[in-house]
Amino acid sequence: MIKHIVMWKLKEHAEGADKASNALKMKTLLDACANIVPGILAFETALASSSQQVGLEATFDVVLYSVFVDKAALDAYQDHPQHQALKPFITAVREDRQCMDYVF
């Protein structure tokens, strides 16, 4: 199995919207990808929010935690047209991105 974890720090303003609005849109777009290919075992998108995470530190604004049965499933997700379609928006609104894939 492969864990695929991605974290994004968003720009304060981009694409005509503020960070909070873009984070919500990003979550909606990512959540719609949760079942686009076979082999996705877990798929969770979370937003950093001071009201939801009182006392918790967050250095990134959006995180994707996902688990795939194998590299072929991860590759199918990465190459899927629905996933590819959201990349221009995410690229436009992100300030920074970190990713880690690992086998467990």
C-alpha cells in the first residue's frame, strides 16, 4: 500500500477570491476525486481553521491524506482527467506545496 500526503499553503488572494474561499473550493474539488479510480482505500481532505482547531498548530492550509492499494492505483489517480482538471486552479492559488508518498 502507498500513502500519498500532500499539503498546500495558499496565497492570501488568488483567482479573485480570498484564502478561505479558495481553500473551500479546493476541498470540494479534491473531495470529488475520492472514488475516481479503483484502488483508493482512504481519501481525506482537511482545512486548517482556527475555529475548528483551537490550540492546534497548522503551518499549511489544506492537506490531502490518501491511501492506495499500489503504485498503479496512485498513478491512475494522478493521470485521471478529473484530477488533471483541478491542477490549474490549485497551482494558481497555492503559495507552497509539500508531498510525500511512501510504501507501508
